[in-house]
Amino acid sequence: RISSSSLTFVGGAAADIKAGGVLSANTANCGTITLKSSNEIEFNTYGSTFQALVLEADSGMHFKKPYTADAAPIILNADHDANGAGVLTVDNLVTLAAPGQGTTIIASDIELIGSGGIGSTTSTVTVTTSTSNNIGLGGTAKDMHLTDTELSRVTATDLTVGNNLASSMTVNGVSLTGTSKVSNLVTLVSNQGLAFSGSSIFPSLHAHGPAGVTISGALTTTTGALTLDGDTDSNGSHRIHFAAGAAATAKTTMTLKPATGGGLADGTLALQAGNGIHLECGMSLTSASAGDTLTLNADTTAAAGTGAAVVVGGVGISTSNGQAVYLTAADLDMGSSAYVRSTGGNIQLDSTAQSTSVGSVSTTAAWQLSLAELQRITSTNL
């Protein structure tokens, strides 16, 4: 019998707030309900449904029963005072969901026990740190740690992990199962470096931050694009760095940026994409071994003949110690002053286009390598 656009409950000093058994009909006239506790918020006894819900607790949240928001996103801040002690815990058989809306979680850590889960097939999920904590996804534990098993219990159209507070993020061994309930895009954000220390698989991936991205294993997307940006503040001091033996494979488009930074490979590197590779930063193989290679395949679905390799102006693809460059694409689009260079080595260009032309030939060929572009390709043999 309370009617308002919003309703706020504030707990007493150092007092918990416990809730449960709230039905949708009970909150139909209340709009957004906000619960604030200087200690812990706990949902127990029975499941609950709200129109819209905001929870703020200083010392964590514990969900022993499920809850749902029907009409607006859920915002859960389990560490509102940002003292690093606010853990969000979801018990076995419990799900937190806002179908068609979204769930935002701010916490020092998340514990999904047993089959406890977050999200729904029609909503987004955002997980961020409350302080400058380090984040670990998969097999590497950090201040906030979501194991591969816990990730497999997050259901969403799009999943975002991290924010500008996150000191660093390590992704290690996130499996196909781990991201199987995210139907579209996974976005990873870190303020102090993002490291892929083992092989990981995502549906689509956008990983970015101002302090560099390091890849030490195989990074793969299964349904969509792969975008890596290691210098979002564009100060030119951080890069995308591939360790020897690393690889990246995109189901559709791969984008590496920004132009102010650069891409480095310590050893043999293979970049593969189904529908184009866009290099907004350069890619240089810096190892001393002449047997290493730099391979870019921008059109792994060669039958389509649509995957172009795009190198923006001012950057290039290069090796410096006799290593070969292999480039496969339906077209090579080189911006002004962009280059492909193998110092002391060979370059091989493989076209997947139905027609190819070289030089000043008047043609409508799908791949047209102009004289200006040809002059910016340097190698012992081409």
C-alpha cells in the first residue's frame, strides 16, 4: 500500500538488512526500491521479485534465495564504502536476474557457490571492482577472481568485466564452456595492463586499457569479432605484445589498435580472421631467429573472398632479421605511407579474391595492388 516512484530503506548503524518473500504485486506501486546497509544485505527464506532494485552494502551481500527485477536493471554495490571487504555471494541453486534489462555488480570479489548464477539470456551483465583491485579470470587468482566454472554460470547477451579502477587483469584458460552462456560480446577493461597468460576462448571479445595488452597463448573468438586496444589514452607508450608462440584467431573481423602504440611479436606469430584484419597499429616481429615467421590470414573463409587486410596510414607490417612475412587476403588496403617490410627476408602475398591486378592496369579486379602500394613493399623476394 505504499505508492511512489522510488522507495529507500536505510539500515541502522552497523546493522544488517535481511529481505525475502517479496512478490511483484507487493512492489507494483513502488518503482525503484533501494536498500542501504552499513553492514551486510542478505536475501533469505523465500525468493523475491521487484520492479527495479538498487542495493548498497558496505560489508557484502549474500543471496540465499533467488531474486528478479521485472522492469529495470539491477544495481548491486556490495562494497559501497570501497574498503575492499564487500564480497557478493550467491548460494547453490540461486539465480539473480533482470530479464530484458541488465545486472550491474560492484564488489571486491564474487563467490558463485555450486550452481549459483547471475543473469538471463535476454540481459546484460556488468561486473566491476569497487577499488583498484586486480582481477583474475579463469585459472589465475587475483583480488577479484572469477574461475572458469563461475564464468560458466553467468548468462548474458553481453558481459563486461572490469573498469577504470581495475589495477590489472589476468585471463588464463577461459574455456569454450566458460563463456558458453554469453551469446554475443565479452568486454574486458583494465587500467594497469591486461594479460592473456594462457589460451582462452570467447564468443566475441573487446579487450582494452591504457597500459598495454599482452598475449602469451592462443586467443580465439568463436562467433564474432576480436578487438584489442592496448593504449586507450593514446599516449603512445603502451603496446599489444605477443609472446613467442602466441596466436590470435577471430571468427569474423580482427582489429588491433591504436595507431599511437604498436604491436610486437617476440617470435613466430599467426593472426587469422574470417572477414578481415584491421591494423590500426603496426605489427613487428622482433626476434633474432631467421626461422620465425609472421603470418596474417585475413580471409580464413576463403570461399567468400571478402576478408581484406587493412593497414592504416603511417604503420606497417615488418620483420627485421630475415624472417618471412606471409599475408593471405581478398585485398590489401594500404593507407598513405603504410608498408609491408621484411628486412633480409621474403614476403608472400596470397590472394583469395576472384581476380587480382598489379600495377597500373585498368581493371575492376577485387584485389588491386597499385604501383604506390608496391613501392612500399620491401623484401628480398616477393
